[in-house]
Amino acid sequence: MTRMFAASLFVFCVFAWGAIRFPHEMKNRRKNRVTVSHVDRRERIVLFISLAGLGLIPIAYTVSMAIRDGRGILSSADWGFSPTLAIFGLFVWIGALWLFYATHRQLKRNWSQTLELREGHTLVTDGVYTLVRHPMYTAFFLWGVAQAFMLQNWIAGLAGIVGFGTLYLTRVNREEAMMREAFGTQYDSYVERTKRIVPYLH
Ligand code: SAH
């Protein structure tokens, strides 16, 4: 496993993630009316920061490395490359993809990329949603961890955790407030028996 190969595998998994999401994105556009929306400028900005950290920066790093013979735009921030860490990162990525797939399959039409509720929205509390309230966000953090282990670069590697962390911290309270308003005591009792993103811990 070389640095270039690990970075290419990382980018391949980003596209696999896109392939899992794409059909849901299309379905939502068709006939899935939004009834409540809390999307504002702040939400749009943090969505972009997250997209940059998890996608744009590591892809630019990898592509520039490929076309400039191993010297990417951020190569000066590389750590010494460990193939073992990269392989560990790949396993974390595979776990993230599985979890992401599971959350989409469970949320079905209740999914939104942002702070919205849909017509006929139901509260999902079974399957992976019995473990934590935000398993899709857990999957995004695992993507960030995989990115750090596979790219082994101070900027391109850590941009995912920082970018998604920014989105998570500004969104999670607002999302829970929106869910509480819509589902009342049903949501309160769900909150009482679950943690947010790490079972039993947080
Ligand atoms: N935070 C969840 C969902 C992310 S998608 C997770 O990490 O798995 C974001 C949208 O999903 C929110 O805007 C809300 O409309 C919806 N949502 C969040 N939790 C939900 C739940 N338990 N059941 C149904 N819809 C939910």
C-alpha cells in the first residue's frame, strides 16, 4: 500500500458514498414535500464547510498528487506514511459505508440533507436507531476518521473531522429541537434511552 494508492482508495469510497446517496436524493426531489424547514444562512455555510472538509480538500489533495507525480498541493503537511494505518482506515471506511447504507434504508422518505421535516414524517427508532439517535452522523465521523488514517496529512487528513465536526456542533441541538417540536413526548422518551453518536458514551 503506497500513499497514492491509499488516497485513491479513499476517493473511490467517497464515490461509493455518493452512489448510496444518489437514489435517495432523486426520490426526495420528485414527490416528497417539505413541511417544516429550518434552513438558513448558517446551515448553508456549515454544509459547505463540511463538503469542503470531507470531499473537496481530500479530492484536490489526491488529484494534485496524481498529476504532479506524488507531490500534491498539500504534500508538505504529510506525515511519514504507514501502510498499516492506511489499511486500518480502509476498514473504518467500509464500516462507515455500511452504516450509511443502513441509515438511508431505515430513514427512507424521512431523510433530508438538512434541517427539514417531510410530509407524513415518522420517527424512526428501530434498527441502528436503537443504538444512537444520529447514526448517520456517526457514519460521517467514521468517514473523517478513515480520511485521517488513509491520507496521513495534517490538512487533507484532518479536514474531514474538522469540517463535519463544525456541521455537527451547529446542527445537532437544532435538529433535536425540531424533532421534539414535531414528536413531543415520543421524542423525549427516545432521547432518554439513547445517546447521540456513540452508544453508551455520547
Ligand atoms: N440525525 C439523523 C438523521 C440525519 S438526516 C442521523 O444522524 O441518523 C437529517 C434529517 O433526518 C433531519 O432533518 C430530520 O428530518 C430527519 N431525522 C433525524 N432523526 C430522525 C429520526 N429518528 N426519525 C426520522 N427522521 C429523523
